[in-house]
Amino acid sequence: MKSESKLIAGILIGVAAGVLAGILLAPQSGEDSQEAVSDAASDFGDKLKDKFVDLVEEASELKESLGEKISSKLDDLINLISSKTADARDWASDKASAAAEEAEDLKNRG
């Protein structure tokens, strides 16, 4: 996205420079040239503003998308940890029961 922004900025600057050069080299009165430069600058500003709004919208959509993906991955991780914790608890309980049974057997033998 960074290279796209640079490309778009370069194109807009090139267009503005071309329009300005065309206006300055055209055979018009000073007042007409000033009006043409003013109009071109206004158009350039509007295009730049529109591009900035588009970029802000894209960034917002990307932020939302990433937020949803991160939230989903965190939920998956929490579920995995809960599952593994339950497995570890069951394993520990089984081992404790087995140890208690073995202790009881040793007690009964002795």
C-alpha cells in the first residue's frame, strides 16, 4: 500500500505540474491565467482530499478486519488453553488416584 500511495501522489503531482505549465504557457491574460491556476489548484486539492478520504477508509477497514482476525485467533487460543488445562487436570487426577491406590496396596501388604 505504501508504494501505491507514492505512485498516486506522483501521478497527482505530475498532473498538477502539467496543468500549471499548460496554463502558464497558454496565451491568456494575467487575470485568466490566475483564474485557471486557481481552478487547477482547487481541483488538485479536491482530488487530494478525495484520495486522503479513500486511504483513511481503507485503513479503517483494514483495522477492523485485523481486529476481527486477532479476536478470532485469541478465542481459538483461549479454547485450546482451556482444553489443555482440562486434559492436564484429568491426567493429574488419574496419576493421583493411581498413586493413592498403590499406596493403599503397599499399606495392606505391610
